[in-house]
Amino acid sequence: MNHDVIFVGWGGNKLADSLYEQTGIPTVCIGRMDGHFDYDLYQIGGKVIGKEDRATELTNYLKETLSVITNVTNNISENDKKSIYFWIVPAIGSPPRSNGIYDAFEYSGVINVASTTDRQALYETSNEQIAAWDPEYIFLQARKSNADVNYHTLETLEKDPSLKNVQAVINNNVYNLRGPVSDWDTAIQLTEAMYIAKILYSDLFKDLNVEKYGNEIFKKFYGVEGLYTEMMNFHGLFN
């Protein structure tokens, strides 16, 4: 198959240059390696493949749908915001890692305790640091529910002397979250903002049907019915 263009996500400019040198096919770096909502990727992609109107349509749809959340969360005072820690790849025995940047948290009206003044992205922390932050909620990055991987759960955190007294653990406020898998997908981040807001502020989002919105968003972007439900089941997030 002869390709007209190659899009590169996580690999960045170096991978794009390398692929172009190897294949001679124009290669465009379109992804990013942090947790920001990236509307530019649609504009760039649309321009490259001649679908600029579609790119604008998707970008406007993202912003309009996001307002379903932000019209509420923007009115939550700093004192009333919940604090969270997002544990990326929570493998037992490995140092905890988190992302100081994840716009899904910002838009869902929470305080990400791992945020840094220099806007650091993925970095290692420690159990002791998590305990010092004492978040009200912990989100563990999820894998397929039946995967043979030793990941932390609420039960393992309860048995860990360095974490058992954290608010989130004491109050059973430990949840799974898909998070970044292969890349940061803005449509998925939008559904995650809804998922997080529904969990943390259920009284403010009584009428928010996250699954319904998720399937609508994915149908808009990927043209597949029921894809959000399928993804959530795959990661064991619907029980």
C-alpha cells in the first residue's frame, strides 16, 4: 500500500524525521506528549488531508460539548474543589508516576495535587509524597480488567503502611481511569472530564449520562456506535 502521508504522535519530530528519511513519505508530527486538550491536531490534520471544514466542525463540537461540564465546574470555588492524585501505570513494586498536566482534571473542577509550578508533565513521585499530599481521591490508570498485571487496587493501598492513612484510601475514594494509552486523545479526554466530574460532584451532575455522551462523542469522531461503552468495558471501568 502506498501512503500519501504519515502522522506521528508520541515519537515527536525526531521520529517524524527518521520515518521520512526511511520511507520518503511526507511525515507530520501531530501529537503531543502532555495532557493538554489539543485542538490544533485536528486543524493540522485537516489541512494536510484537505478536510479543514471537518476539522473545524470537530473542534467546535469539542468546545461546545465541553461546556456541559465547564458551565458547572467553573463556578466551583477553590475551597470546594476536590483534590485528586492520578497514578499512571500503578504497577505494584514500581515507583508511582503521575502527570502534572491533565486538562481533563482542570475542566472537571478538581485540584491535581501532582501539578507543579513549572507545568511538569509525566514524572515519578513516591508513596511518601502521595501521603504528604493526602488527596481526597486517587485515580489509578486502568488496564483490561482480566489482564495478568499486578496493578494496585483499593485493597492493596489499604495494606500499604505508607498509603493506608491517605484520605482517598480511608474513604474508599479510589477509582480507575483510562488515562493516556499510546497517546493523548482529546475526544477521550472530554469523556474523561465528564466521568471524573460525575464521580466527584454527583450532586451537581445528577442528570449527566456519561455513557450516553461518551457514545455520542465517539460516534461523532470515529463513526462507530457504542464505542465508548466497548472501551470502558475493555478497561474494566463498567462493573
